[in-house]
Amino acid sequence: GFSGVLGVLPRHTPPLPSMGDLSAQVAALSAKLDAAREDEEMFMRDATASWLVLCGACVFFMQTGFAMIETGVVSKLNVVSVMFKNLLDSCIAGLTFWLVGFAFAYGDDANGFIGTTKFGLADVGAGAESLGKWFFQWTFAGASATIVSGAVCERIRIRSYIVFTTAMSSLIYPLVAHWMWGGGFLSGRTRDDGSVDALFGSYGALDFAGSGVVHLVGGVAALTGAIFLKPRIGRFHPETGEPKELEGHNKTLMVLGTGVLAFGWYGFNCGSVGSIQHNGAVISRVAANTTVALSSGGFAGILISMFCCDGRFELQIVLNCLLAGLVSVTAGADFLQQWAVFIVASVGALVYFGARTLILKLRIDDPLEASAVHGAVGAWGLIAAGMFCTDSEVHPVFIPGKPAVVPGTACASGVQFGTQVVAMLCIVAWTGVTSTLVWGSLRLAGILRVPFEWEEIGMDNLEHGADAFPSRDPQLGFMLEAGGQDHGAQLWVDDKYLQGG
């Protein structure tokens, strides 16, 4: 019985592999694992570079939003001038940030004040991720410079604007970026054990996506520019000083421009996460916080307008409150909880309205109210990040991939709040002093502001030789030729025609 069963069994046991064979197999598997890891790392580097470029493109599209809002606010006689200035911002920022700006911001730190390497992108490397970072950060530099445009429109000479934008994107903005994000004296430096070496024993100044670095810098520069340029003709009553509304020519563009800015803000905030590796939860949280912020700011604006504007829903106030909500949360979008975002954004709308009221009382003419939206609210955003942060939320986000040996107590002890205030004061002082030097020099040279006659006629014809909305109706009877054009007569003809005269 058993013989038949035993007959089907193998007569010889196969030999065991030798130690040499096992070693070879282990080595082959190890090589495959190493290759797989390298492939994964390369894929994540490529994915991160693609993510930065995509988000950077969204931020770059914000230039269109700024241009649309500004175009809607100004007179139809200055539309070409506005568009031209916004085009200049991107071009000048691109060149200066390539040559020196990125080096000052993200070059190797030698003294905590300024970067000293990577000029002209030397030593940055040809890797996709490195150049992707440069591209993303260039869009930030351009955005900060563009904020200034709205405060100085309808009266600044183009040549003077070129000078200031060059200074802004090559020196003023990059140094603040270095202090906060590039290893400077306000930033946190991570030790190997996961703890942080930073000012006052804090986590370093917390400014996730630029409430201070981008918006506060742009807002302070805008305020100083508006002060040196003085108000537009007719903005304030000559005797009482009461503000007089200078109606923009297109409210629709203001709404569309605000929508474009809100869209770009998702790239602004989500892209600031940097690497997408293991950061899906953080990116999702940032997107959710950004949505809560814009919604809270916009709704607060509706209430503010209803109760403070004689029951009228003032469009510009509501739109700017929405933007104020976004500016407020930009510093803490990665670690604030949603209930805190609601409070921060709502208070940000109130800060904007209060700053707007004060600026008008001081007879400062800021057509887009950039000083209030970006300057005052940017300062609030920095401070709010210190007020509402928690050590358990900040530490894992701030040090991704590092062991959280000691989460720290900077938020609970109030040290982080103090650090945020110091950072805000440093940014205001640096930007205020440097902007004053540039604007003051241009004013002393007599090239800052256009003559009053130009302002009355409009910048488009005189500085660009073009109208955004040229009159071509044959009922006018004639069209004045561009060569020896009497611009005052052209303005009179257009106005009389539009009024049915």
C-alpha cells in the first residue's frame, strides 16, 4: 500500500543554495531596491518641480487680476498706463530676480542679513526642482511689486515707476525674504534632532506664504509712494479736506479681477508647501483654510458695508474685505484651525476698514486702498499667526520629516507672539526707510509725478500715444491726428459727445 505512495515521492532532496548564491541574490535584490528608491526620489523631485511650476503659473496669473482691478478703478483716460505698469512689473522682476534678487533672498547666509551666492542662478543647479523654486519665488517678487502700482496710479511717471520697481524686486523684497525664508536672522533653522534654533527660542517668524514678506512689504511701499506723490486732483475738498469719490470707469473689471486674484491665491498658498511628497494632508488643509478665509472676509465685508455705509453695499469695500481675509490667513494657512481662520479673516476685514478710514482722514490718496488691504492687514496676519498658533500644530508642519523630540512651548508661552511682532516691526522699518529713500530721491529730482495738465488730460495719450477706448464714430465729425494732437480738444470732444452735446 505504502510502496505506491512512496513511489511518487522524489528520491533526492534538491541541494540547498550556497552562501555565495544567497549573497548574490541579496545583492541583486538590494540593487533593485536602491534603483526603485532612486526612481521614486526622481519621480517626487519631478512631481515637486511640476507642482511649483503649476502653482507659480497661478500666482503669475494674479498679475492679470491686479491689472483688471486697477483698470476698473481708474479713469478711462489712464487704462493703457495701468496695463503698461503691470506688464513692467513682471519683466523687471524677472530680470532683477534672475540677476541678484534670488541670490539676496536664497543665497548662502553669511550674516543673517543677506544671501551671498547664486547670482545669475549660478550654483543653483540645473535640476528641475531648483529652477522650479526660482520660478515660483519670482512670481512672489512680482506680486509684491505690483501691489505698489495700485497706490500710485493716475499720477506717477512711468520712468519713476521703473526705477522703484527695480529697487523693489532687486533689494527691498529679497532681503525680507532672506530674513524670513532664506535662513536669515528672523527664520527658524532646524537642528538634526528636530528642534529649532531661532530668535528668542521661538520657531522663527512664522509667515507661511507671505502676509509679511509679500503683502506687508508691498503695502508699506505703496503707502510711502502715495504719501510722496500726494493726492490726485479733486480727490479731497480743498477747504474741508473731505474725500471726494473719483469714480472708476468699470466696476465689472473690479469684480473679475478680484475673482482672478482669489483663484491665484490657491496657487499662492498651496504652492508654498513646497514639496508634495507626504504633504497631501497639508496641501488640502491649506486649500480649505484659504476657502474659509475668503468666505469669511467677504461676508464680513457685506456686514461692514451694510452698517457703515448708510445701508448701501459698497462694492469696493466688499471686494477689498474678501482680499483682506485672504491676506490675513496667508501667514498661518498651514497650521491654523478653521475656527481660528474664521476669526482671523473676519478681524482682517475690520482692520482693513479701520486702516482705510484712517488713511482717508490723513488725506492720503490710495486709489486701490493697497496700503490698507496689504499693508495693515499683512501686519495683522503676521501677528495673528502668533496669537492663534499651537505648538502641536506648528511643530510637525514646520519641521517635516524631522523627529519631533521636543515640540517646544513657544506658542503656549507667548514667545512666538513676541517674535511675530518683532518680525512685523523689522519689515515695516526696512521697507519704510528704503522706500522713503527711493521715492524721496525721485521727488527731489523732479521726475516723480506728471504735471497737473497731464493728469487732467490723461496718461494714455501723453505717455503712450494711445487710447484704450478710441472714439471712431463718424458723428464726431473729425478725429484729431496723433502727430500734432490737441489733447485738451480731444478730451472736450469725447466728453461732449458722450453727454449728447
